[in-house]
Amino acid sequence: MANELGLRIQQLREQKNLSQEEFSKALGFTQKQVSYWENGKARPRSATIREIAKFFNVDVSEITKPTRRSTDVVAEPDALSSEYPIPVLGPIAATPGRIRDAIHPIRYISGTKEDVGCYACEISGDSMLPEYRHGEIVVWRPVNLHLTPDADEGSGYVPYEAVRGYNGKDCIILHNGESSLKRIRIERTQGIKYSVDILALNDFYPVIHVRMGDDFLIQGVVKRSGMLR
């Protein structure tokens, strides 16, 4: 199965409640390197794997062993027998984390015909209170749209007209390698340029401005949430 090693590194990091940035600094690597490992874009060298094992106080085999495969998923009662099962990839953090790869659903819930092609995640954290609560399920429609805030027209530029419809939407986002559920604010600034802000609904959390050059992806748009089964 693809990217078993990266998924295991991610699991160990999240068990320690470390962000990618905190983990990378502790080991003397860059956040981008850690992101590449976890996303399967690069593989750490054997010596680096030994360093990672030492950091987490585990045997090297604990990192290189296979993670749970899609054949091991747990289904909610009658979910797989449902005509429209929805794979749950969770948890999705209301604070940053990373959604498990789509080939590794942890369970399924029953859906409807309108949910074909959608995914679900369990909410973890409190930054989207009071609208989204810890432990609830969000169902979302994949988008996979890269945004290029504050950029001039050129290679890879995504125009404002293509993204303005996502303004005010609650989205599953990937920002510099880490996923979370947040509300998105998109505003035209000057000429063809536009700004993107990441908003929490809980006032305790600050607004995050997406800077030019950041890796920012709208992975999906939330359709509904609740204690879904």
C-alpha cells in the first residue's frame, strides 16, 4: 500500500500532539521535508528513520511496519450494506492535523444518493464551536482547488472568478501540509489579486492570513454535520 511509512510517522507525531513544524525543528529538518514524508512525496533515509525512532522512543520496526489497510476498516451497522456508504477518513482537526489518505477509511456511515463521491470526517477540537462540536461528523464534497492569494497572473495562477464562490464557505483545507476544518474568507484586493483568510468560529482562535507562496488547497466543502451514523 502506498505511503505506509509516511502514515506511520504522522501517527507517531500526532500521538505526541506535535505539529509538523514542532516535530521538524526538534529533529533539525524543515517542515516541508516532514510534509513530504507524510504525503509520500519523499522517503527519509535509513539513518533518518533511526533518528525518528529514537525521538519517539520506539523500535525502527514500529515505524516501518504496515499500517492498517482498507480491508481492516470498521463499518457502522448496515453502513456497508447501504446503497450509498460514505467513507470516514477522520479525524479532521478543528486545530491543524492531516486527513488520513482516502485509501485508508477508518469506517463507513450510511449516506444518500446526493452523497455519492463525498467523504466524511470526525471533528476533533473546539475552534469551530458553536457550530461544529467535538465528535460530530462532517460530510464534505471533494474540490481539490489550489488558491494563489496575492499572486500576479502567471504559471499556476488561479483567478479570483474561479474561487470567489468559496467565500464564506466552511471547508476542509490543507495549509502548508496540515489539514483542518475552517471557514474561508476570500476578498479581491487590487487588480487581479485576492486575499485568503482562514477563520475559526470560536473567537479564542486568531484569523490566519494565507501568504503568497503558501501551499493552500481547498480539499472539500462541507455539506452537513451532526452525530451521523
